[in-house]
Amino acid sequence: MEEMEFTDVVSAPVPPTGTPEQLLRNETDRIRADVLRFTQDMRDATRRLNDTMAQLALREEELARVNERLVDVDQAKTTFVSNIAHEFRNPLQLMLGPLEDGLARAASGVGVQREMLELAHRNALRLLKLVASLRDFSRVDSRQAEATYRPIDLGRFTAELTGQFESACAHCGLALVSDCPPMDEPTYVDPEMWEKIVFNLLSNAFKYTFTGTIRVAVGKADGGTELVVQDTGIGIAADDIGHIFERFYRVKGARGRSIEGSGIGLALTHDLVALHGGSIDVASTPGAGSSFRVRIPLGTAHLPADRISAAPEVTPTAAGAKEYVAEILSWEGHQEEAAEAKTVPGGGEERAAPPVGGQRLRILVAEDNRDMRAYAVRLLEGAGYDVRAVGDGEAALAAAREEPPPDLILIDIVMPKLDGVALLRALRSSPKTEGVLAILVSVRAGADARIQGLDAGADDYIVKPFSSAELLARIAATIR
């Protein structure tokens, strides 16, 4: 008999045994057991799902409570900003009124008294503009800005607004071109908001345009009304242009008439345009200029019906633009020397500076804020120093390298073109200017800021605000 291999025995299937009834019963029991296991698994999964849903419900409730608190906080913030902005305007008005009366009475006068009144008046107007911008920004941000849309001849209205900047443009040496003919169909806008749109764009163009032309044009385009504000300024780099309407975004290293600003002007303009159902965009070429385009749809279908008014047009007044014009004029003169400051009122604080080699000590003031620069010049000249003032770091470096060099440089840290610390390092790296005395002036207090300034090579470090007596004492001590 042939012998069976072991592997064949192992791999051969084992046939079920038992009667058909037993086989059916066994299979039924197996299926029932599988169903019971599956049912139990489903129950466990359902229980876990229910637990998860309950936890999610609790989290949603917690999130809802947090959101309610955030809404309350945001509302409180908006109310606070609106209230404080309103409260600021009252004392500002009480300041501006007497200042304007005093300026009117001193209209034919000259000298320090009128200069001091003008300084206070300019800065009160600037503070008024900042407060108004903060209030508007807060209202738009919280969706509490209430517009009243009126049918306006946007060409005529914009031409009148633009005309209020003619004197400032001439003062800055720029050509202002207004191409705003009357329109044959009115555009529904909120007049006050439209003023801010035009003024912010014009102010931005002034700030970054040093030579050439600013052009303002209004016309029809794409079924709406289009405003174009075009300049021949420094332009905007491609990396920055996509962020230009973001809140608090500022182009690093941009050369402007001033580096002061809140960083909300263009963001606010964007939001005001959006409230009109419009759009704003910008095209720019670095070194050649920028062009801002605002498009507002015609008709009223895009506007809330309850905010539309058929009231007659309003005529803009000079009051609406004076804060912007005052700020523009305060930027002008960054490269001017201090011929504008003649004397300083005697108050017992000023003492004549000791001569060096029979000559008065020479002080160079590097400060980008025009009013602060003029104030320092008046104070130092009244104390017996020979003073020269410039408005940016590059001009200060050039002036320091001239013959004879200054005996001391008063340097503001935050300046365009070359900041104070970079200017100081440049002075210290040159054999011609390394021995010039230097005092840094900054709004930054604290040991870290002071150490950074002294490490850069400063002979002293003064924190704003400072008194005239402190400044003169620090200068005298540094010279000694």
C-alpha cells in the first residue's frame, strides 16, 4: 500500500460532522453570537459618541459665553474710545478758540510770541485730527459708523475739496492738477466720509511726493464714478503694495516728509469706501509714483434704504481741511536750516554759552519734527550757542562733515533716511567726526534704551519730554 505524505494529511479540509439539524443549529448560534458582539460594539460606539456630543455641547456653551464677553469687551472699548474722543475734542476746542483769537490779534505782529502761538495752534490741530481719526476708525471697526448718503455732483464736490490744498501744494513746491468736471449724474455718498477719503489720499500723496505733480481726477468708469489720486512720489514696492490698506501697516524705510503717523489713514479710507459699496486699489512704480483709484457705484441699489437722503448737496468748508493742511505744512521744511527762529524769550533759564577760542560753540540739531526743531533752535540760540538744524539723518551726517564741524550734535533717534543710532555709528566710524560730542534724544525711556544709545557712542541720552532747563544743563555738562 502506497504511503500518504504527512503534508497531505495536514492540508486536507476537515468536513463538518453531525446531522444537518446540528450543523444548522451551530451556524445559527455562531451568527447570533456575531450579531450580539456587533450590537454591543455599536452600543459602545453610540455611548462614546453621545459622550463626545455632550462634551462638544458644553464646549459650545463655554465658547458662546466667551464670545458674549468678547462682544461686551469690544462694545466697552468702542464706547470708551468714542467717549474719550468726544471728551478730547472739548478741551481741544477750548484750546483752539483762544489760540485762534490770539493769532488774530497778533496778525500784524512778529517775534517769539506769535511763533509760540502758531506752534501751539498747529499741534492742537494735529491732535484734533488724530482724535477724529481714532474716533472714525473705532466706529467703522465696530460697525457703528452711520452714513447718510446724498446725491452729490462728485466732480464739483471733489474739486472744491481739492482746492483747499492749493496753498499747501504751492508751499511744498508741487503742482496740483484738478481734473474734476461736473458730472451729468449724481453719486450717492456721505459728504463727510467722502471728505475724509479725499483728504486722506491727498495727505498721503503730499507726504511721499517731493517733486512733480499731484493729480486728482473724477469721471465715469465701469458703471460708476471713479476718483483717481495720482502722484509722482517715491512709489510702493511690490512686496508692500498688497499690505498697504492693512491696519497699522507701515512701509519700512519709506522716505517721506515725516515718519510720524498713526498707520490707520489708508485702512480707514479703505473701510469708508467699503461703506459706500465701492472699491479702492493702488498701482505703483517705485521711484515713479502711485495711483489710487476709488470706484463708487451709481444709483442706490447697493445702499441701505433707510440711510438714503434726498437732502440738497452740502458745500465743503475750509474747516474740514484745516487739520490736514496744518499737518502738511508742519512736514515742510525738513531740510530748512534754522533761520526761521530768531530769538527766545528770556526766562532766567538760559545762560550764555562759554566761547571756545573766541567763538560761540556750534550745535547741530538733527530732528525731523519741524516744531520740535524750531523750539530747540530758539532755546539754544537764546542760550548763546551758534545753532544749525536739519531734518533727517543723512543731512545731519553731511553737515557734520563740513568745516568747521559742530562741537555737539543733538540727535533725535527716530528720523527718516538715517535714524539716530545709525547716524551716531557713522559719526564714530569716521576719523573726521569721531570726536564730535553727541546727545541722543528719544521717547524711549528705561535702562535698555539708554544702554543701547550709550553703547552706540552717545555722550548722553535724554528722554522726551524734557524741560528747557534740563536740556541746557545736559548740554553744558556734556561740553564741560
